[in-house]
Amino acid sequence: EAQVTQNPRYLITVTGKKLTVTCSQNMNHEYMSWYRQDPGLGLRQIYYSMNVEVTDKGDVPEGYKVSRKEKRNFPLILESPSPNQTSLYFCASSLGQGVSNQPQHFGDGTRLSIL
Amino acid sequence: GQQLNQSPQSMFIQEGEDVSMNCTSSSIFNTWLWYKQDPGEGPVLLIALYKAGELTSNGRLTAQFGITRKDSFLNISASIPSDVGIYFCAGQGFTGRRALTFGSGTRLQVQP
């Protein structure tokens, strides 16, 4: 089954304690992206990756890092989480090269609470 | 980041009724997408539109890409209880970043 898998689904942690949210897709997609969803603000892009070793900032990248060492994985790293990063996070992927308007498919989300 | 103007914010209808929702933007988009999100899950793609004026159906769902590239609508015919959820429009730009700009969502409730 084609899917985007995120882990963990839920996490409660404390300010300053580094955490990583993993994202993996099994569709051989080149393009991957992270979004956060907040009430009244909709989904906003944090970082994206056009392919392995190619990443760039989205609309709200402050406080986040990403890496793309393998095609299937795109982890989101919070080096020093703060309460304003409490949110619902979604990873998405789509076909990349040569198919610039292919729709993005989303994982089931990770709910982070930073105390 | 920019948000699309999506309306209505919520709808409460009777089973069997038709539903219509729309999105408008001040920017032109290359692609319009409609997603549905159920509680505890990620957005699921319903319909993708790639050309201005395009009208596309997926079962009881019909969506159109506006001629000006700045708007889109989604219609659901003969609604059923499982149509309950939040519907989001999203516009995708022309740049390589391909970020989706999302509407604020339409919460649909269907009374059996």
C-alpha cells in the first residue's frame, strides 16, 4: 500500500529537549515536505526537499531542521523545542522531476505538545 | 504565508442535500487541489485540477478550476453521513518550491 508514515503520532515533551519526527514514504517520490497545522492558520510549509541532499526553507522554517540523506526518509528535527512549536505536523510527498504539478500525499500527522 | 479565502466556514445539512464550497485567491495558481481531513488523520486528496476552466468529477464530487486561475469550487451531490469532515482547498504555485497554500477549511456536518 502506497503511504506516507510518520512517527511518533503523539509526543509530549519539555522545552529544550531535542526531538526528531520521522517521515518515510514508499512511493519512490522525489519531493517531500513538512507542514504544520494550527487553528485559524491552516497548513503552512516548514521545509521541503526536491530530492536527496536538496532541501530548502518553506514559509515557517525558524526553529526546525531537516535532512534528506535517503530518498524515502525526510526527518524533521527540533533542536531546542519551544512551546510555540506545539502543533499538528504533517509530512507530504509527491513525484518530482518532470512532473512539477503532481499532487502531494499526506501522512496521518504527528501531534506535538511542548511544555 | 498567504491563505486562501474559503467559504463557508461550516455547513450543517440533511442527508441527500447537495453541498457547494469555494475558494478565492488574490494570486494565480498553477494547480488547484481539494482535500478532505477526518479527525486524527492527514488530508486525503479528493480532486486535482490542472487547467483553467477544467471541470473534474470523482463520484459524487465535482470541482472546477476557475478561468482566472484565482478560484475554484467543490460540489458534493446527494450527501451521505460519511461525507462529514473538513474540506480544504489548496493552490499550488508555479515555482519549484511547490508549496501548497491552504484555505482555512469548510467543516461539513450531515444529519442522517
